[in-house]
Amino acid sequence: MNNKDTPIAEDLPEPDIKIRFEKLHYTKELRSEFSEMGLDDFKLWNLLFPPPEYCDYMHVLPHLDVDLYVMDLSDHFIFSPGMASSDAIQLPLLVKSLGDTSCFSRMKQKAHMDGDVMIAGFFPLYTLGADPSNSDATTNHKDSMPFTFKNYQFVLALAFAVEEINKNPDVLHNLTLGFDIYDVDFKSSFVFEKPFLWQSGQYKIPNYTCMRERKSVAVLTGISGTTSATVGTLLELYRFPQLTFGPFDLILSDASKFPSLYQMAPKDTTLAIAIVSLLLHFSWNWVGLLISQDENGLWILPELREEMSKNRVCIAFEKVVPVRTLSEISRLMVIYNEINKSSANVSIIYGDNEFLLELMLYFEQFLITGKVCIINSWDLTMRSRYFILGSFHVPLIFSHHFADIAGFTDFIRAVNPSKYPEDFYLARVWLFSFNCSQNEAECVTWVNCPYDASLEWLPGQIFDMTMSEESYNIYNAVYAVAQALHEVLLHQTEEQTMENRIGTVPSPAQLHPFLKNIQFHNPVGAQVVLDDKRKVEAEYDIVNIWSLPEGLEFKAKIGKFSAYAPHGHQLSVSENMIEWGLRTTKTPHSVCSESCGTGFRKSPQEGKAACCFDCTPCSENEIANGTDVEQCVKCPDHQYANTEKNQCLLRAASFLAYGDPLGMALVCMALCLSTLTAVVLGVFVKNQDTPIVKANNRALSYILLISLIFCFLCSLLFIGRPNTLSCILQQTTFGVVFTVAVSTVLAKTVTVVLAFKTTFLGRRMRWLLVSGVPNFIIPICTLIQVILCALWLGISPPFIDIDAHSEHGHIIILCNKGSLMGFYCVLGYMSSLALASFTVAFLARNLPDTFNEAKFLTFSMLVFCSVWLTFLPVYHSAKGKLMVAVEVFSILASGAGLLGCIFAPKCYIILLRPERNSLQKWSEGKNHSHSFGQYCGKAMANTIPNMTCCRMQVIVLGCPIGSKEQKKQKVREMSRL
């Protein structure tokens, strides 16, 4: 609207006049003073800045509680209201003198393509800190700043998209797109200059536009989020759609502050997952974090912590670096020392372009060798020397994946200044890249240029022919604006004529409803969504920087991460394509502790991170068949751990078998002893009428020998594969048969004692001796043992059991006693009988020794008790089938002791000294000081009846007295003695 009520100012100065500034802080107190003079904000503004008649007022009242930049009387004020907050942002607009006569002084510093609808672009074509090797340098403000050739691809991407849309009849029918592209500086003090000039026109009147025809409907900004936010404060005053092509910024996603701003980049919701997946792929679990202290850095930090914690990746060091720290050398030195001294060889660095660029510029001065640097996406326009020896020389960069745009490379090849005469930046690229000289008559014509010069001739580190991520976002932004315009035109009223429609340019505010809900597929089929809540998850390309000779670099795509791929296949990496460093192909190692191999488990180190641990061997019969296992796994009972403790093997069944050497030896012993006992029994039967056989109580001797045969044979029940029947018969047979043997020995001992002591006993005791009552000892003692065995079998009988621990690699099958109490009762009862026999025999050791076996019985019981007393500790210390062997050996040894001690002397006399096995020899007692005759003589001297002595002789010696006459004759012979 033309504001004709406002005062008209004098003619404004021409654009080539330099402007000088002074600062006036317009406070509330100053406003109060103006108010007393009758000047409110609106009147004061129009009084200070009266616009020309043809300038339209923009209906936005200024916010004057900021720093105002005013000039002296010869100059004019330049300010755009409402663009700053209460923090008093300074807005200097330094306009370069264009008083030169060169072509560049006559050209407007912008790229322009006319169209019915225009898109404005503010691109960082002059980048602070860029390398002079890929830029030109002139003088003064803009000329002193190097022109970044790489960023010129942004301009070409916009031009390519505009031309592609203009050629498409299905989009914006009868309307064409155009663009105006301006450079915007990264410096906050200059960031408003070009947006203000674009908004106000050539006269630079704040709050007014002096352009006759405004056709712009949208603005593209980037790369920096800070730049977009700053420019956005100006654009938001007029609800101008702003589309950013830089990385997704959380600050810009605040709809309450930037309702007219749309971010083209996808959200990095899966970036933390992608980075940790790469760490896991290379087994890096000891990593440092270097994060910028801004909104985005504080968002990614907990995401990384959580994902690393899930996958047991530990943080070696964590540094959240404020931006202001980058200008403080002492703090940077502290960070550098921690990185360089850390045992972590991998660092994750996250920040915006300015942060990463300044950080690398500093760290390149110091030697940091062997470190891998994982950086978030975006082209840093860095020199290749940032990534060679002396810096983070192994960069792995995560950049957003996008499809190749067909025809873009061919479009770049065909670009030249003659095709785009209003492109100031292209002319500058051409002049300094191909050593052209300018034609003063025509600025679009260059002299001495190669005929077929093309941007393709430029080295890759200076200008990249491949579309960058930012250029791809610009391409999508242009299509988004075109689609929104198309939707606006479709929704115009049907009453409008085609002619009116052609001349109608939608206002910028009309695009917002359509931009917010827009969703379409670009020409390569990729989905484009501007609403932050509906954006698709990003896919990432993993890029490695190859350092080439002469400072050249090459970006190699070595992998990809897609959250849409099946789990376990989301990450793909070509390790052979990675350049890890100078003269090495070995993958870097970054762990706190070396991995624990198979057979070992991790043992945490107290007070350290979970990734720091010691390796402890697995315990007995436990395995660890993987690396870095937390706990070893116990093998089942039927399996055992191998020597390396990394595999469970099937145990072989083991028992005291007949085929084993030990089992074979015991079987041979048992058979030999039982055979020997049978032979002794045969000898006794054959010589049953001899005095020595009769003197030893022939019947008891037979019983003892037979029981010993069974004792030896019962040991065979312990040998062989156990079964239920053999387990029951082993202990019960052993207990009963040995009880018979020991009770027989007891009966023999009692008989001997009673026979020799009967002279001092009463009539009843003599009757017991003569009537054979001692022989009842055997059945009574045996019956008691049978009762104990029955109780044992009734309560808890023996059963088949396995022993998986005694012998490595074997599972031993044996008989479990069932009730240990029953076993020890049977054994204890048998031992008590043996002890009783030993005691009685010991008391009878000094009786006359001709044919007297009291001493032999004593010694046999001593051997028997010694064997079983030794058996108890040895049995409990043995394991597996050795326990069985010990019990079998004890059975054989105790039985052999009885056989040898009792019957060996008698067999010696019977077989080798038969002359001593006669009654005549016995009667020759001259060599026996304690002969039976002497004993009887003493008995008779003490008025012991003669028959008593004779009966003793008959009982003990078994005298062959048949008839009464024979008995009398024998008594007479003894009386003469």
C-alpha cells in the first residue's frame, strides 16, 4: 500500500555512497521522553525514516526497545524493526563501494533468473575459514573473503530444479519460476545485510518495500541453523515461507518461534543407533564423546548414552564443549590432552558446521595419531590436510542417503556465463578458474577463455560434480514450493478467468496451509514431507575421506545404514574400502580390556566401567564357547567340559568292569581265594579223622570254610555293570555271609575257652559245653544280621546311581547305599562280632598250645579288624569306581586273613608235617612245658574229677573213644600221666 500520509523525505543518497554509523540505545526512558513530546513509536519512525511516495508500508510497527544505529546529518539510518530481541542485537549494514569501472562493479552481486513467481535464496557463498586453495581473494569486505567454489553448487541445484519445473507442463501451468540468489555471511553482524536489501529494495528503507512488483513467495536459507534462525526473525514479521536446506535443527523446529519455517532435512532420530551399530561392527567398545553445547548436542548426548548402554559400549571420556570454548586456547588444550592421552582410539564428534570446522582448524596443529573420528553429516568444505597424519586422520562421516538426480551432472557440464548472464557468482567462478580476461563492453563475454570450458574441468576438491546433500535439499525445497503453488492455483475460485489467473501471484501467506500438509514424491521417487512430525526416518551413507597426493581428497562411500532393513541387516560396511591411515590397512583397536576368549568369563574391575574387566577361567565342568561371556555355562551331568573349556563332550559310561585291569585283578583274586578255600575244605574233609582236624572242631571248621568261599564269591557282585538286583545283593550277601564266618570264629573261640576253663565252672556250664550249645551262636548271630538287612531293604534299599564328578570325561555308574545308616549298622554289627571274637581269643591266648587254635583265632581277628578299620577312611577318600574296588579288596583281604591265620598252620601240619598229626605225638609232651597232661595233672591235684579232664580232652581234641572199655582205657592212660 502506498503510504501518502507520511512526510516525504529529501532525495536519498545513491547506493554507492559510504555510510557511517553511530549507536543510540533507545530505552524505555527515552521512549517516555518522546511520548511527552507527542511522538509515539509510529510517528517517530515515520519522522526519522520518511519513505518515497512509491514505497509501500508493510503494516509492521517497529519494536524500538533495541539498539538503534543512526547516522550523522549527512547520512541516513538503516534499520529493520522487529528483527531483534530485547538482547539488543546490533544490525550494521556495511555496503561495499562499487565505484570501480570494472565489470564486477557494474554487475549486481546476485544470481537472477526471471519468472512469474520468484524464489529468493540466501546461500553461504563466502564461507569463513574456507581454504584459499579452492577460492579466490580480492580486497575489501566481500572481496577480502574467499569465494567458496564448492558452495556454488547450491546455486546450480536451484537453477536446475527451476528449469526442470518450468519444462514440466503438469506443474504450474502457464506460470514460470524464477529466483534471486544472494550471498549471506556466517557472521551474525552481517547476516541481515542481503535479506534487508532484498526486502526493502534499492533505497533500503526500513519497514517499507520500494520494489514496484513483488513476485517472491518463498525464501531458501542455510546451511547454518544460526543463520536461518537469524534471517527467520526478519521473515517471520511478514509470514514469509522460509525453507532451510541445512541439517535438521531442534531450535528451528519450535513452531511457536518459527511458524513460517520448514526444514527440508530429515530428522536424525536414528543417528545414535547408526553410530553405535558401526561401533559394534568394528568391536569398538571404548569411545570418547566430543559434543557441542547447543540444542542439538544436548539432544544427541542422552540418545548416544542410552544406545551405547544398551549395547555395552563404554564412554572413555565425555566433553560437552561450549562454542565460546573454541576461542580459549587453554580449554582447548585440556580437551586435546584428554583425547590424546586416552586409550580410546575412537571419538564421536557431534556439532554444527561452524563447531566442527573451528575444532578441526585447531586440532590440526597438534599430533593426534591413530584416532578414528566419527562425525555427523554435512560437508565441512574442509581441506584434505585436516584428515592426514597430525589430526583425526581416519574420518568416518554419516551423511543422509539420497538417490542420484538424473541429468544434474549434464546440467553442470553445460553451464557457462553466456547461458546465465545475470549470475554474478558464475562469472566470478569462470574468471578465476579459467584465467579469462573481462570484456569491458560486455560483461557477459569473456576473452581468452577455453572454447569448451566447463566446471567439470575443476578438481574434485575445488568443485564437486556430484550433488551434495544440501543441494539435494534445495532441489526438494524448490519442488515443495512448486507443489504448494500448484495447490494454491487449483483452489482459486472457478470464477477467475484464465487471463486473471496468469497475472495472479499468490501471496506468501497463502502457501503455509499447503506447505504444512504437503507430501509428495520427487522425480526420483523419494518421499518429501515438510511436517516435522511426519518426516520419515533418515537413511545414512557412511563416507570415508581418502587422502591423495598433493593435498587432494576423495570421498568414498564405504557403507550404509537403513532403519527400514531387517534387524541385523541394517548396517552394511565394505571394510576393504576404508583408508585407516598412512601405510596401514589394519583396523584400529579401541577397547578398555582385551576380549576374553573361549573358556574364560569376564570379571568386572572394581570402580571401573563395564568394558574394563579381567578374564577368569571357567570353573570345573563349565564352558564358555563365546567371547566376552558374563557367566560360564555348566555342562549337564551326562556331559563334561573339554580341556579348553569351550565345549561339552558326552561322558563315557564307566564302572568296575570285568575287562578293566583293576576289575580283572580283583576277579582273579576272588576266584583264586575261593578255589584255595575249596582246596582247604577238601583237605580237611580228606583228613577229617586226624587229631588236628578233630581238635579244631571239625563241624565249625567246615562251616567257616564254606562261608569263606561265599565271602570270596560275593565280591564278584561288586564287579560289572550295576543293576537293581546286583545293588541289593551286594551289601546284603556280603553282610550275611561275613556274619556267618565271623560268628563261626566266635563259636570256635568260645568252645576253646569253655573247654579249658570248665574245671572252674559249675555243673550247668559243663552241661552247656558238653551238649554243644556254642554251636547255636552261628544261627543266632546270623538271624540278627538278616533282620538288620531286612530293615535296611525295607526303609531305603540300595539303588543305581551315577557319579559325574570323580573321573574326568566319564560318568561312573555305581550302587548307592540308599541308607547309610543301614549300611553302617550291618558293618558295625559284623565288626562287633569280630571284636567279641578277638577279645575272647585274646583271653585264651596262654592256654596249652598243642593243637590249640586260640592264638590263631586271636591273630585272625586282629587282621580282620585291622582291614575293616583301614577300610573306612580309605573308602571315604576314594571316588568313583575306586570306592567299589576298595570295598571288594577289603572283603577279599579280610577273608584271606581268616583263611590264612586259622587254616594255614593246620594245612602245614596236615600236608607237610603229618608225623605231628597223631595222638602219639601229642602224648609226648616232654617238650611242652604247658602240655595238656600237666594241666590235667594239676587239675587232678586239685581234686578235679578225672572224667572232667578226659571230657575236656574229648571235646577239645576230639579223642576217638568209642566203647566204654576204650574210654576207660584212655582214662587210665591219662591217669598215669
